[in-house]
Amino acid sequence: MHLSTKHLSTKHLTTMSLAIQAWRRAILVLLVSLWIAPASAETSLRMVLNWSYQGPQAWFFLAQERGYFAEEGLDLRIDQGSGSGAAVGSVASGAYDVGFGDINALINYAANHPDDSPVGVYMLYTQPPFTIAVTSDSDIHEPADLEGRTIAGPANDGALRLFPAFAALAGIDADSVEIMNIEPRLREQMLNRGQVDAAFGFVNTVRFNAMLAGIDPDERLRFIRYGDHGMDLYSNAIIVSRRLADENPEAVRGLVRAINRGVADVLADPEAGMEAVMAQEPLINRQVETARLAATIEDEMNHPELPEIGLGNIDETRMQEAIDIVVSAYGLAHAPALEEVFRTDFLPPEEERIYSLYE
């Protein structure tokens, strides 16, 4: 039998009304949560490193392990890289949002692709690490001695890419030099065996890779450093895509804050940093990578300008000179403006910056 509303008791009507109101509230809460969720969700970013997992990447992994990126609303994925120069192209192509790459390769890229070039936001390697390694018994002692020789290196190696600039400054006939592209794992062994005359690389990359290969770098190798011959360049920096910098500047600021905290923590406790690296790659040689980390801090990050401007920052005059060197050496038609290469507006406040690597 069908009952009309008038036959329902007041109690039943009240119960139905409350149920309807409860459903309305539930739907409203659901709609509001769906509307708010995108605003409060983490920003997902992909970062490519300069190389395979090594000690000098400790600050990235320690910052991640301690939740510094998450505190900034970032979900950061960190991948191994294939060279400091390659990181620039990986970010420019959109494959990655963030990279740890060579600022000089970025200058070159920005000159040729001004519309989509990444931009540096935090300078880590303030000393030029670029070198050409020779064996200790080699008759190559000065840059001019490289003429007519064969120099090997990975295609994306920063020193190899900068060789035309180095040759121009050092007065080397670059056309007389044969460049051989090789796999990174072969570099130190081929040099040690005399299969090539010299090898491109970062000083500490070559030194400690030689050590891992059973070669005593102090006994067996000598280095012709670019910095000793007029190339006082910056090197590896945190770089981000132009799109990320323009569309989500707060994410970039958070990224930089987190990395800055990670660097400070590693400087205070290097072993904690190495624990974070070992968690990523347990098979690396901890003793060698700990020494590589210490040498990188001393040789590649400890520029005399540090106490004045702080780690992460740049001296604008020095950076402009670097741009001029790269543009002149490569004969580039367009010289990128300094702000197209590096932006300082993402740096942490001055009181949060690092002014000494040993306090």
C-alpha cells in the first residue's frame, strides 16, 4: 500500500530532512576538497645530476632524506646524469625541470637558443674544475705541448666542450689537436696505458676515478688546469627550466632553500651526507667517495669570493667576464644577458646563506 507524505509521522519527516542535509553537507565537503586539492598538492619535479651517484651529490640526497624538499611542497625525483654539459640540454628539452650542470654550457646554449634556455639559480662549483690530465712521465707540460696530440674524453664532458675556449686563450692551434670521444669508464685506463696523450675531465673526477681503477693519481698523473691559464670560470650550478622559473617561482625558491639546507648539513656532518649517498648506491666505494666529497669542497667550491657573497650567489662582474670568454671563444653571434644565464632572485635570504665551508 502506498503512503502519502501526509500519512508520515513528524518524526519520520524530521529523520528524512536530517538525512538529506547530511548528504548535502557530504557532497559539499567533497566538492570543496576537490577544488582545494590541486592548490595544496605537492609540485612534482624531475632533476638530472651531472654524473652517476658520487660523494659530491651528498647534499641533494641528505636534503631529500631529511624531508627538506617535502617541507617546501616539492616531490623531487633525482636521476643520474651523463655529464655536466648534457644536463643543460636535458632541462632545455623539457625532459627534466631541474639539473646540476655546467653554467658555461648553459651560456653557449643560451646564445644559440635564447627562447628556451634554462637559467642558473644556485652556484655550487665556484672554482673552475676543468683540466687536461697527462701521465707524470709525459713530455706535455704546457698547453702549447698539446698541439699535434690526441686528447680523449666523454662527449658531454665540460672540459672537452670548453676546449675551443681554452685553446683560444692559451694560444693553442686547436685544429692540430685530435679529439677522441670515449666512454667515461675508459678514460683513466686509456690514459694510463698510453693509448691517448691526454684526457679531458674535472680534476677530482679524473683523480678519484683513477684511484678506483687502482691508479695512484699523485704518482701517475699531472694536470693542466684551465683556471691557471686565464679561465677563471664558474662551473656547476643548479639550473631550472625557463618555464618553471616563470610559472612557479615559489617552487624554485623552495628548491633552492632545501638544497642550501642540505649543503649546510653536509658541511656540518659529512658522514651523514655519505650515508645518504650510500642509501642511493650501496656499491660505491665509500672511502674514495668521502675523499672525493672533501676534495670537491676544497678545490671546486672554496673561491675567495665566498665570504663576501655566500655560496649559491655569483659575482656579476666575474660572470659577465665568463660570458664574454665563452662567446668570444666560440664565435657566438649572440651574447646572452647576464640575467638570461643566472638569476639571483631565487637565492635564500642573506642571513641563511653559507659564507664559510669549514665552520
